[in-house]
Amino acid sequence: MHRDLGKIVATSNGKEVMRLQMNKPCDHLFIRPILKTKLNATSQCVILKGQYTFKLDYEDLFESYYAGSFVYGNWTFKATVYGNHCNFGPFTLKLEKAIECKGPKRKNCTDVLIKIDNPIIEYNILVKEDVSPSKGKITAIANNTEMFIIHSQSPCTNLFIKYFYHKYLNMTNSCIVKKGRYVFELNINEVFASFYKGVHVFGVWTFKALFYNENCNFDCSLMTMNFLPKRKT
């Protein structure tokens, strides 16, 4: 198996403290010794087929890695490592669902209508007043497992959202979306293919995007899609 992608999530006293994405776990100082010494990973980070049995002294492991000192409290570490021969590669995307959700504010500053004609999503958005979203986050869940959360102060600080808000909602350089109606279409297959360079983890993914300010909800949307291995032609 070729191990080439992964992440480590650290939670302390019920709060997520660290989320580390890795393109090459064999290059990570913490993961590399385990893969090399316990699983005999090659110089190309390949773990050969076979049965591996070993023990780890986590006290020694963390003491050496963190130089003998650490933040007190209850910590949970979740490490996920996977390879492109298993569940990652070129994909075909099927959109299962795209709906609006309920944001944290009582007032909505937009009315949104969504129509799906795979792989096209048609948006009809009425912005009721000039809005500057100041808080938000994007959550991704794959196969019933939370994969990542991106916290963002505004769409202007997120490259993915910023691009679409500028292009389709005429968002100003001051991060303001003007009052008005906006109608546009997105080819979701093309969007994800370009953003993820044509490859993605296979399976059913749900993305939740939430942006709002102190006054109202600007956007709360849920999209569920199935990333299928692309058939070779």
C-alpha cells in the first residue's frame, strides 16, 4: 500500500486544538518513525503487504517528540492515513442533495432557491439588504466521519468561497454583497475537479457552508455528493 495522505486531529478537554493535514505522512516527524521502524515503509513510503505486530510506548514517544513538556489535560489524538490505491483518485461526481439549512440568527438576509439538474446547480438568490458576512465555517463529513472544519471570519478570507462570491454575487473588495437578485448556474463536477485538481477521496460527502454576521444569516447550505472512481476509457 502506498501511504500518501493523512491528517492528525487533537482534541483537548472537549475542544479541537489542532488539525494537521499531511500530503506525505512519511515526511512527518511524528508519523515517519512509526511507518519506517514498525511497518518497514520503503524510501518511497510504500508499506508492503503482510502482517505487522508491534508495541508502542506512548509515554516515551510523546516525551521525545515534545521534549518532555506538554499542556496538561485530557487529550484525544485521531490519526488517519490512507493511500491513493485504496480510496483516492480521479472521480466522477454525482450530486445527491443541495438544500438550505437554518443558521444561528433569527433573521435571514437572503432568500435562496436551488434547483438540481446533475451536474448543474441553479441558484436564485435574493439579497434583501447590503450584507457583509463576518463569521462562518465549512464542515465536511465523509462516510459519516467528520473530515475537516474550516473556520473563517468572512468569505473574504476563504479562497474557495471568495472566488464564487466575487464572481456570482459581485462581492466588493470590502466584502460586501449588495442588495439585489442573483441568478446563476454551477457545474459542480467542474468546480470540484478544478479545485481538487481532478482527484478526491471516494465516498459520500456532505459539505455544510455557514456564513452570517451579528444581524442575520447570509448563507447556510448543505450539499451531499457521491465521489465515484472515474472509469478508465
